[in-house]
Amino acid sequence: MTEPRLKTWIWVSALIRRAEIAGAAAFVARKGEPDSGAVVVKIALLDGTARVWSSSYGRDGQRRWVKATGLDVVPDADAEAYVARARSRDSDLWIVEIEDRAGRDFLTEEKE
């Protein structure tokens, strides 16, 4: 039996709060299915570039993150195009945007 998953709306709220505490701006660009919707996070570096992360679940039930636009930052227009394609494929998708000049994603930090 797998562990119950945290509802998406709670997880998104926590991510936004975490980013804001660290001094970044974060907001929900699109609300998805509140209990189990997938999440795409766009990190805007405020210099015309961005990075996009996409979530999925591993066999162990843990949320995994993939750099959806590759290892390097991409032009903001490319990031927006990825987000638009993802949104067109999944009507339950959440889209979170974080604006941070340092490019912090608040997803991949080591746990203490």
C-alpha cells in the first residue's frame, strides 16, 4: 500500500510560501485539479530567461522533478511555449511562476 499523497493545492501553497519567505515573488498562474493535479513550475530570472520544471511521481510514490526545458536556462518565450503545450495536454495542470534573479527553484534543495 502506498502512502497518501499531499493534496496539490496544499503543496503549491507551501511552495509559494517557501519562495516568498526567501525573498522571491511566486504566484499561481493557473489552478489545476486541487487534489491530484500535476504541477509545472516556471522560474523567471527576470533577465529574459527562464527554466521550467515538471513534476511526476516515481514508483515509490514520491514527487520527482525534471528540468523540462533542459539543463540550461532558455529564452522566456521558449519557456512560455513549453508551458502552453503542457497546459493544452493536461486540463488539470497547475502552473506556478517564481520570479527570482538568482534562479532558485525551491524544489531541489537538500533536506536538513
